[in-house]
Amino acid sequence: MDNISGYLLALALVAVLLPSGLSGCSCGFDCNNDRNDNKPATLSLGFSDEPLEDLKEVVIEVDRVTLQRTGEEDIVIDSFTISELSLVDADSFQMDLLDYQGLNQLLVIENLELTSGSYSHLLVDILGDDINLSYVQQSDDSLKPITVSGGQLSLPGFSLDTGEQAFTVEFSLAQALQYQQSADNYLLTSTGVRVMDNDTAASLSGRVSSDLFDSVSPCDAKEDPESGNRIYLYSNGPVAEANLADVFTSSSSTEVPSGKRAPYAVASMAEDVLTGTWQYSVGFIAAGDYTLAFACDAGDDNPVDYDGISIALPVDQVYQITLDAGERAICDLEPDATCS
């Protein structure tokens, strides 16, 4: 339960309006691009994620959002009016990330005017180390505090053209959320976080046949057929099956075999309570070629260490997929499927 592999969490940004006095450089990161002529852009900010099968809540309290631009003063947003949370000019806001899954988002900033151009970083200050502020509720209902190194996540920046735009900062909890046994808390990091333009981002979803984890060998031998099932997505495909690896980072305490590729994103499955079918969803993906693989025995995938988990399992569950900009692709996983 303490290995949080296989889940995605997203922070969505849409174009928002800042006061005219908070103007920045009219060009790009290093003032070398004047194509926008200092015209304003519009930005809005939201959060989204995909379900965590072993956790009941992942709650964070956001205290501040900062936009940085080279050579300019920081733009600090420290007051939040969020209609969905019934907040008006609140100093901070608290949300359960698991309430906003897949492509659903909580809009946290609206109608903020920004100078068009490039922004180097997005900083998110999170109030941690206190179960009354940011915490994880585990499957046994116990609460564990969330800690953030330095109290702040430093995320990649983005470019704004004139007019309204939407971005999503997507967290992969398989990489970003780590249980720390020594401290008995969860560390939230920026590892695996990506910033996507909503207009060009693709998504991938589909059904997963229960035969893959309760009828097909060796998955049919599991004590609990519904646990440990993960969908791994690898970028810059196609990726050779021998190189498909579980989640790991450069800080892995175990040796990573040469050629092994860590996943771009990892998704868990959720059961549709009305139809009884199993489904998965990966949102906010860059256009390109991907390899998708299913693994039925990935419950012990550590977010930092290479674990040598068998991917794919069953061995034929590997799919080559090309995603176009803005595409909402569907790939159903089942025995003998091709998903072309």
C-alpha cells in the first residue's frame, strides 16, 4: 500500500488576467522574441488527477502560486476565489486531489491578465507537515502528513500567446508521491511533472478486460485478481519490449539494467459501478508515438527504485499507439487485441 505507483495527478493552467502593473518582458525567456508585441494573455489554473487504488484521500493545502519570468518581478497569486469550493479571496485552499480525476479539473485561478511571452517557472507553495493541512488518508483510514521539500514545488514554465489559453501541469504520483517509512509520511516532489497546453494535449483511455487479471496465466494465480494492475505508457515509441521498465529515477538504490526505459505515465484501473467494467484514463499527453503495456503484478512498484517488475504481463499486452495533437484516443485492452 505504501508504494504509490500507477497514478496520475494533474495541475491545470488556463490563461488568466493580472493587473496591468504586473507586466513582464514582452519577449521570451531571455527577451529574444517580440512576436506578441506585449499584448495581454488570459490564464486560468486548475487541478486534476487519476484515482489511487490504495488511498482514500490525497489532500493538499495550497498557500501560493508564483509565476516567474526572466528579468522581471515574480507574479504572486496568494488570494484565491474558487466557486466550486465556495471560497472568496481565501488566503489558501485545501482540496482532495482524488476528487478531480482524469480530465476533470478544479479551476483555482480565473481572469488574470498576463503579459504574453514565456514564463520560466511555476512555483506552488504547499502547507505541509501537518495532518490538518496536507495529508494522505490510507486504506485503513490512518492519516499520514504530506511534506514538500522547502514547502514549494518548482514546475516547468510555459509560453503564453495573446488571448485565452489553457495549460495543465500534470503530476504522476507514481513518481511524485513517495512514502517515507523512516519519517512515516509522504513526500510530494516535482519528479515526473509535466506542463501541457490543453489545446494540443491528447488523452488516452479505454476498457480493460478482466480476463487479463483473473483468467490469463500467470495473472490468474494472484490471490487478489483486482490488485496490482497497472497501465504503463512509454514515450518516444516504439520501445522494445525488453526495455520496458517499472517506475524508477536516477536516485534508484538498485542497479538499472542498460537500455531500460522508465514510463512517461502510469495509470491504475477503476471499476465502473454501473456496468462492472474496468477502465483506465491518462490525460494531458503530448502528441507523439507511444508504447502502452499492461502489467498485472505491479503493486510493489517503488516510485524511486528499479524493481525489475515484468512488463508486460500477460506478455502479449503491448500496444503501439500514435496520438495526434488534441486527440481523445481509445485503446481497449483484452487478450489478442491490437488497438490499432
